[in-house]
Amino acid sequence: MRDEPAPLGPGLVIFDCDGVVVDSEPVAIAALAEFLQGIGLPVAEDYVYRKFLGRSWATVTALLDRDYAIRLSDVEVAAYKELLLERIRRDVQPMPGVVAALAGLGRPTCIASSSAIERLGVALAKERIADRFAPNIFNAAMVARGKPAPDLFLFAAGKMGAAPEDCLVIEDSPAGIEAGKAAGMIVAAFLGGSHVAPGKLRPVILDLQPEIVFDRMDDMPAVLSRFDALRAQRARCPA
């Protein structure tokens, strides 16, 4: 008789932050568009959505240098960061239903975000969400390459002692979904953020073929059930 696969543990759930845990992307995109327009780059918000959503600040600055030969001064960077943090403090709220979803998760969790630590600190202070993840909050500055490279998700899994195949990534951006898939993890695309419609993201994300798609944090029990089923299927039929 063929040996049955060993029983699966609970698995690790890796959350992106912006656009998943907090509904911050429209605020951040508007702030970045305003800043770029203020330094003389006439870009619209839809361009910012396409180019910069889900990307680290290092990637943003590299793209500005490559596409427009713009190299920001320290004063300009500081002004942008001050603008962004003020807008996050004032306008950003937790994603609807996420506090209850986190409370009922019952699994190891962490954050793996492209955002700077200062931005994460401000965003996750809302309703003390940081307390539900601390100290397991990781960001792109901790790895060599940001999303869409898999480095950050693999780093987070390693710190949490989880194999990639036992990880569920919850993402809202094309770059993040590509990163999760490249890491060999199961990806759940969350399409409930208020940035999805203005960013025209749904068809782009669906084209990337994430294993799970959902629109409401209330659906987390069903997402976890599907995650477990996919892990069991992979264990029975490894590639």
C-alpha cells in the first residue's frame, strides 16, 4: 500500500498590509500622484496605479530614474514621506471586516509588505492591528529584491519556520501576486479594497490566475478551507 501523506499543520497566513489589512491604497496613490505633479511630472493617478501599486519605495525611485531621469533629493523624499504619513493618519482605516477576521483566524500569521517601517507603524496602529501581528512584521527593506520577486515572502516564511508550500499569501496587487506565485506559495487575491475599481485591477489580477479570489474579509473561513484543500491536493500529487 502507498503511504498516506502526513497530516497537514495549520499553515502560515502571510498578509500584505496596504489594500488588504488597511484600505490605504487610494490614499497612498493620491499622495504619490500629488507629489509627482508637484515636482513637475504630469502623471495621472491611473499611471501611478499601473506603475507603482504594491512596489517598494526603492522600486518607485528606480522606475522614476529609468523612465524620467528623475533622481529625488533627500529634501524631496522627506517631503513626500511627511505628506504620505499625514494622509495615512488622517484618512486610512482598517479594511472592513479585517479585525474580526484576524481575531478568528486561529493560525500563525505575519505581515510581508513593500511599505517602509514608518508607514507600516502608522497604518497598523489603527485599532491596534499591529498587536495582532507583532513581532512578525516584515518589509521589503529586509531583502535584496522587492515584489514581484519572491524574496520577501520567502524571507517571512523562513523567519516563521514555514515551508513555502504551507503558506497562504493574501495579496491585492499584481506585483504581490506574482511574488507569491514565484515563491511557490498558494495565493489568495483579495479584491475588496476601494482601489480595485479605480485601478482597473480585477482583470489584470484574474489574468495572473491566483488560486483563490475573494472580495470580503468575512469570507476568510472559506478561503482557509480552500487553502487546506489545495495543500492536501499538492501533498497527494506533488509536481
